Amino acid sequence: LEKKQNIYQQFANNTQYLTYNLKILAKKYNFEIETRNIGAMFGFNFLPKQINKMIYNSKEIFNIFFKYLLNNGLNFAPSIAESAFITVSHDKKILDQTLEIFDKSFQDMNKLYL
């Protein structure tokens, strides 16, 4: 039972680490997101944004971001409403690699759209 409790705490710590840093990366490139996490489950939503005098809603921004994630090697749920999950194999090294892909995707989007 104690091992299970440690795994649940590890899930919570890892999802919190990922979503916290995801929010920081988004802000670094002038994107606003809302994040949520509980246990091994997490999700995020973009807030509407004006880009080059056009207002993009959160779904439009997510669709652009999703394509950048795929192009940078990260397969993510293709819907704005889906949650993602962390497994026991997602250690800090893998989470940091994931954050690097998020960073590259935000950077590419920022260069192209802002």
C-alpha cells in the first residue's frame, strides 16, 4: 500500500511539474494558457489571442500548436477537450524532453504568427 501511495504522489508531482513549466513556457512566448492537473491526468487550454490584428480563439490556437507538436515529434491528443496522462515511465528526463518540444513549438509559433 505504501508503494502505491508513493506512485500516486509521484504522478501528482510530475503532472504539477509539467503543467507549471508549460505555463511558464507559454508566457515566455506571449501565449496565455490555463492548466489543470490531478494525479496522473492533466490538460491545458489556450486563452483567445489577438495575432496580427486577428483574434484567434483557443481552438484555433490549439490546432496550430498541435501541428507544431507533431512536427517536433510529440504525439498529443488531437482535441482541445481531451486530457493527457503521465505514466510511471515518464520520469523527469522524459518530462524535460517534452518541455523542450513545447518550448520549440511555442518558439516556432511565436516567430511565424507574432
